Amino acid sequence: MNASIPYKIKGGGVMKPQVLSQPIDRRKKFDEIQFKFVFIVVFSWFVFAEAMKILSASRDNTKQNWWKEALTQTNSVVPYLFMRV
């Protein structure tokens, strides 16, 4: 009786675990830097918008000053940019 010998595929039969391309600490650092950069860009946009409201005199009577209002708007927008669906 001739038993057939299965053909071995190079690298076959060994399951390798998925390895992340970057260490977790490095990805966290990059995410933190990216978050800060986006926060600064969006915050500067809202500060500019608040300055335009002051100059055009179309600002409503709000209890917050322009700096805190821009910060509140930024805090309400930026976290949604980093949500992972």
C-alpha cells in the first residue's frame, strides 16, 4: 500500500498570532498628540468665530465670556472626531 504523503506548504500549519504593527504605548502617544493638534485647530476656529461675532455685534446675550464659549463648543465637537465605530 502506498500512502500519500501530504504536501507541506511553506509556513503552513502554524498559526501566527496577529501582531500589532506599533506598540500600544506608541499608539497611545500618537493618539494623544493627534487629539491635542485637532483640539487646537478646532478651538482656534471657534475663537475666530466668537471674535467675528463680537466684531459684527451679532453676539447674543450669553452668560459665558467668549473664551469659555469657544472652549465649550470645542469640547462638544472634538470627542466625536475620535469615536471609533
